[in-house]
Amino acid sequence: MKGLGTDEDSIMKLLTSRSNSQRQQIKAAYKTLHGKDLVGDLQGELGGKFETLVVALMTPPILYDVTSLRNAIKGAGTDEKVLIEILSSRTAQQIKDITAAYRQEFNKNLEEDVTGDTSGHFRRLLVILLQASRQQGVQEGNIEADAQTLFSAGEKKFGTDEEQFITILGNRSTEHLRRVFAAYMKLAGYEMEESIQRETSGGLRDLLLAVVKCARSVPAYFAETLYYSMSGAGTDDQTLIRVMVSRSEVDMLDIRADYRRLFAKSLIWSITKVYLNTLLYTFCWQ
């Protein structure tokens, strides 16, 4: 970063070849050696999406989730996509750590902020997820009963009893839910996701779908999230960056494998194609 211009390639190679823990050590050593904040200096030298990516890489994982949630809630409107993605995919311990870190960082209660910014059944399921208190293990005697309750609350009746979907999908363990989904398929003749698509709408539908998909496979859920962030008109850069950074040391290899399995192409190829096309488009119109 010294002198005229910035060597962005060197910054990128260095930061992406280190773990988040090592980047925190680099940040501390930088301040000791130079008396400056590394993240502040990087922000002063970089710009645009690359700056967003680098700042994300320099943020500790829990703090990154906390900041993402805060940004999704504060200001006009709510970014429901961020709330759904984080609260449906994190483990119980991660949710507890996020809640504690949110209070420490912003001196606010995450549950109160979420309830103040959302409403209805969507809010109720978010609050349940924030409790991080799913039942443990599989309740063998409840599998068929849960499948029947879900069927009776949706496909079997006119209208939908959203409360039953929220209670079962929000409180049962992921192992139990996978067994319920199999029983539901035999009973209803539909996958759980198909019924949710038909029986619910809006933010609640998106949250229920995320919960079901994460119960089946978190890496597959994120593979799908990445695919749709790069599909259609334009790229959802914020989602792409958030997922790539937050999962890079968690399950990225599994996500890459699921991405290839689901979409018959590599994740690396898809990302390269998206940004190469953007570069070529910009070049053509200069």
C-alpha cells in the first residue's frame, strides 16, 4: 500500500492464503509495527466490491455474522434474506454466540431488534430459531405423528395452519426432521418443499424452505444460494461475498461438490464467468 497505487494482487493473494485466525494476528502485528489500523488502511486504498470482500475477510466469523444481521435490521426496511440465511443455517452454539456478541458489540438485544423489525408468522419462527433450543436426537414415536400433523395442516385442508409448520420445523432436531420428511413423502406424495411452496407465501415461505433445506444439507443449501446469486439479471454480489467468506473455512469443499452435483458445473467456473462477463461488458462500453 506504500507509494502511488495499490498492489491489489498481493493483498488478495496474502489474505486469501491465510486463515481468519492468522488474519487477526496479521492485523494485530500491523498495528504494533506501524501504529495504524490495517482494516482502515485497506479501506482507504481499496474500493467497490473488492473493498467489501477484503473487509469481510478481515472480520472474525462471529462478528461478521453479527454485523451482517445488524445491517440487515437497521435503517429503512429489513433485508429478510440475510436474517433467513444466517438464522436457519447456523448451529445452536453459533446462534448463542451470535446473540451474545450482538449485545456486546451494539449494546442491544438481537431478539428485540428482530421482533421490532418483523411481523406475523415470519417473526414467530425467527424468534424460535433465536432460542437455539431444538430437541436432541430422534423421537421415534413422533415421526409419523409429525408427518401427519404437517399433512393435516396443509395439503389435507383448505387453507394452512402455519403454526403447526412453525412448531415442528422450528423445534425438532435436524436428524428427526429428515425422518419426518421421508414419512411425509410417503404420506402426501410430495416433498416437504413442494407443500411449503404451495401452502405458504412471502418471508415465511422463504424461511420455512431454508429451514427444511438446511435440515437436509447445509452445504447443498449454500450451493443453491450461490447459484441463484449469480443467476438472472445481474449478480447479487452481497450474497455471493457473504456466503463465500462465511463458509470458506467451514464447508466450502462440500459446497463445491454439491454445486457440481446440483448444477453440472463448477463453482469456480461460475464465479469466473460472471465476473469475466462483467469485465468484458464494461470494456466494450468504455
